[in-house]
Amino acid sequence: MKQKSKNQKQLKAYLSGALLSVVAVVTVAGLAIVPARADQFDQQIAALQQQNASSLSSLGALQAQAASYQDAINQLQIQIDALQQLINENLTKQHDLQAQIDANEAELARQRELLGQDIKSMYIDGQPSSIEILATSKNLSDFVDKEEYRTSVQTKIQDTLKKITELQKQLAQQKQEIDQLLADQQTQQSQLDANRAAQASLLNYNKSQQATFNSQISANKSKIADLRRQQAILNSQFNIGNMRGDPGNGGYPSVWANAAQDTMIDSWGMYNRECVSYAAYMVHQDYLSGKNDRDMPWWGGRGNANQWDDNARAAGIPVNSTPTPGSIAISNGGFYGHAMYVAAVGTINGQQAIYVQQFNAQLTGQYSEGWRYTNGLVFLHF
């Protein structure tokens, strides 16, 4: 395989020359080497992630509830606005009716004044009897004219007063109805305002709860980031020098390497850009090239790195503490463990070391390669 031969040439050159410079730079003599135990961090991370998942679920429910509150507020506001429009219209009617009542009061006063003037002109010396009118009349025709005039004036004044009085009653009734309608509408508006205020209070409380959950989620994310940083430090404690990246991602297929981490499933049922996915890919490549006797089994959901050695034993695949080029190194430390492809084996500072190719060693979904000691590792030989 072209990529494989390239890697082997790089490793050979590294072993023959660059190894000395690495040894000169990295001094580990007298260092007490103990297996990395990152499980306490992983368990805390898992607990925090579970808390965040629960908080996100509660947050989603609160957001849905907040939307319901806001919708209720909007509906109440629509009713309040419509009612206010009716109130404004009725206030205008009330004003117009009052103006009409005032005008009729003025007209009634005017008619009364006219009536008084007519009475004065007709009855200067008191109300005359029909006999008195007849006696003062020049003739019968004059008497009839005076009697008809008096009756006409009385009837006209009485009709006018009756009409004005009836109109006043109608206007007063209409005004009373408008006043009652306005009072009812204003009471209804007060109730709607109270309902809206109650919904707004619930919405504000809901938002404060959302803020609390968001704050908890943010705090947990910060804790997770710190725990990941600590775990990454533990994962790299046996590294010799800095692990190097590779633009070609160690030959890992670009369709998986260029996708966001954990968004695709590889050919062996594992998430992309994880250590186990890359290790499985390398085992498969070695099988295709004839370097391995066995292909990568389908472990799928049982594919966490710290499960690989048990899975291998169950499948009859040799597992021991002796590294060989092409074997898979497994660290059982941590919640998931870590899987690495062993590209070469050597000795640095008098200790056994391996050149590994790996993904996600720093929990960032990135490829890296370089030398590390074999402390705390087991090796699968496909």
C-alpha cells in the first residue's frame, strides 16, 4: 500500500536518526511510570453530560411552556386592543349623547321661556273665561279666532314640551346603557389586564428558570472542558516528545476524516474520527495487504477501546503485553480507553517504546503520531 510504504520509510528514518535527538531532548530517567488512570475524569464527564442532557430536556420543556405563555399574552393583548377600540367608540357615543342631552336641556329651557312669554301676552290679567273672551270680542268670528289661537298655542307648547321630554328620556336611557356598557367593558379590560400580568409573571419566572438551567449547562460545559484537558494530559503522560499531525490523517479515508466527529458510522459500526475507528481501518488495510491473517471483526456497539481486548480474546485473537508492528495497543484506563496502531517498536532511554498512529488522543478528533512508552498497554495481534 502506497500510504503504508511512505509511513514505513518515515519510521525507519526516524528510528535511525531522529531517535537520538528525541532521547536527548526527553529525559525520563528515574521517573516513576504508572499506568494512566483517567476513569475518574471520564466518570465525572459522563455525570456532567448526563446532568446537561437532563437540563437541556427541562430547558426544552420550559421553552415550550414559555412559548405557550407568550402566545396567551399575545391573545390577551389582541382582546385588550379590540376591547379598547370598543371602549373608545362608546366613549365617543357617550360624549355625543351628553352633548345632545345638553342641547335638549337648552332647547327645553328656551321653549319654557317662549311659553312664559305667550302666557304673559295671553293672560295679562289672569286666565280669561270663554264668556270674558266672548264679551270682549267684536263679533262671533273674532271670538272663534281668539279661542282657536289660544287652543293652538297651548297645543303647540304642550307638544313641544312632550317631545323634548320624551327625547330626554330616550337620551337618558341610551346614556345609561352606554354608561353600563362602558363599566362592563372596563371591568372586562381590568380582568384581561390582570390575566396578562399573571401570564407575564409566569413568563418572567419561566425565563429565570431557563437562565438558571443555561447557567448550569454553561458551568458543566466548563467543568467538562477542564476534565477533558486533565484527561488529555493523562493520556499523553507516556508520550516521548510531542505527537505530530499529518495532513493525510495517517491514510484515514477523507470521507470520514473531513466530516465532523461522531457524525458518521464507519464500516465496522464505529463513529468517525475516534481512536477505535482508525485502529479498525488500519487492521483492515493490513489484512488487505496480507500483513494480517485476520480482518477487523464487526464489534459495532461493543467497540469502545477498553472492550477490544476482551472482544479479541472471545474471537480467538491473541492478546498479550508484547508489541509488534501492525498490532493494536489498548489502554484500558478511562471510561472508554484508547486504541492505537503500532507502526514500529524500539527502545528509548532503556525502556520499550512504540511508534503509534492514532485518532482523538487529545479528545479533539484529530490525527497524531509519535513515540510513547508501553506502560499500561496490552496488544492485539490480528
